[in-house]
Amino acid sequence: MKTSDFYYDLPEELIAQTPAEPRDSSRLLVMNRKDGTISHKHFYDIIDYLEEGDCLIVNDSRVLPARIFGTKEGTGANVEFLLLRHIENKRWETLTKPGKKAKVGTTFLFGGELMKATVTEITEEGNRIVDFECDGNFYETLDKLGQMPLPPYIHEKLTDKERYQTVYSRELGSAAAPTAGLHFTRELMERIKAKGVKIGYVTLHVGLGTFRPVKVDDVTKHHMHSEHYELPAETAKLINETKRSGKRVIAVGTTSCRTLESVAKKEGCICPSEGWTDIFIYPGFEFRVLDGLITNFHLPESTLIMLVSAFASYDQVMNAYKIAVEEEYRFFSFGDAMFIQ
């Protein structure tokens, strides 16, 4: 299977630049895997497709305002840091632009002197390992200084940071939002619970590798980035009870999907688990947990459209994307949604 098999032509004007208001007013393409039929709805209609006893699994990771702008001590040169991965204490792996200004031993200032950063190491990929210094709580300082790390295809400025967070986010650590969850409002979540649908939480901290293009022709040769996940005991119990009762486990987003399938593959069952996953799901993958998937429309030739094509059939998904383009759905992070049942 070739990477080019997952290409589709997308007019630039269909790339959503701002989130829908209200969140659940975005459009929803519903696809039935059994017969490939497609319906066009709005996201608030998702409740009509959920049944009592089903469970939704959501990723409660919260996006860090991980993009910070500073100056090089001594020269005043402007440098941008993007926090990628927390290592320990106030040590982080970062992406730095321009990298040539961030040599080992150099120090940078942010917000005057609210925070300092010293480069201690350069990784094989060219990322910088950085030690930060600040008075008080690091995350509170970061919240004052940082901007949301929006994907490169979004050019509009985000006026409200919370619009790049899900309403149920609580565990800080992502460099990008688990975007399928952006469509839920608190009111919609309450209506779903009132219908007898259970909500289970997992945490997978989304890395910027989620936007990394597949650079090999043969899909099977691509190596996924690693991301940290946690599946708590309460959620494991909920999933197992749902399966025993013959109801459906529906993942909200590819990150929730990857967490569930990673645990099932690693442990041989659904049970409490924590660790790092680099699972790569593409057509031919055998799903052990998922019965339904709520997801956004993904970039051509991305690992995410490959995952969706593994859950439904390749032909069904590529046809659905063709129809979504024709119907002028909004695409990518702030775009519309798809429910595959």
C-alpha cells in the first residue's frame, strides 16, 4: 500500500481557519460501515446515533500554551521555542527557530525576565533539550507567556485559548489538541449522559509528530512518533462492562482510538495501563476494542486518514472524503466531524 493511495484533492478554502460557534453546530458526516451509506447532519445530532449502554471514550489531555517567544541573552536576537516533551522538573525537549541561534550553553529570556531557558543538549533530530528557570509555578508562568501551538495550516489568530481545548480537558501535556473532542459542548455532554451513555476518560498527550508527513512511499516503512498514554482502572472497568453487555465502545478521536488499541495489543486485554505508544494503524490492522469512531477530516496522505481507512474500508473512506469535498465540509483541526458506526 502506497502513501499516494491516501491522497485527495482539497481546495484551500475548505481548510477551517476558525472553530464553529457554538461548538456543536459543526457539520457531521455519518457513515455506516456495513453498507457504506452516508448521511449529512450537524454535530448536535450525534446523540441520535448513541444508544443507552454505549460508552464514549474521550481523551482528557489539555494543550499547553507551548509556543513562547524570547530573546537571546547578550544579543537580543528573537527566537521561538515550541515545547514538545516534558523530561523532568523544568527540563523540556523543544523545537527552536532559528535553531542556529540555540547552541548548547546559550541562554534565552522570556517576558523580560519572567522565565529563562538554557540549552543543555541537541538531539539527533536537531531538537533542543532546555532547562527553564522561573519564580513560582512553571505552568502558571507558561500560561502568561505562551501561545497555543496551532497547526501550520491555520493562519487566523486564535482570540480565545479555550477554543483549542476540549470542554473536558484536565491533564496538561499536549502539543496539539485531540480535535475530534472540540465539537462537544458541556450541555451536549450532559444530554448524552442523561440518555444513559457512559463517558470514559483516557489520557494521551498529543505530540507534534501527529502533523509529521509520511515521507516514505511504502506505508509499512513509516515509523510513528511515541506519545505517553494512561488508561485508568475506572475506564478499563467501564469498557469491559460495555463489551459484556453487548453495547458499543466509541472512541472520540484517533488519540483515544490509539490508546485503546495500544493497551489491547500490549496487555492482551483492556486493563489499567500506562506507558508510551508508537502504534501505527493502517488498513489490515485488526481492531480489538473499537465499535465506533468520531473523528475530524484529516490531511491527505497522513497517518490519521490511514487509521480511519483501517477502521472502515479504504474505498468507503476515500469516497466519503470525496463527497465531503463536494459538499464543502470544513476540514482539519477546526473543521467538521465524521461518525463511523
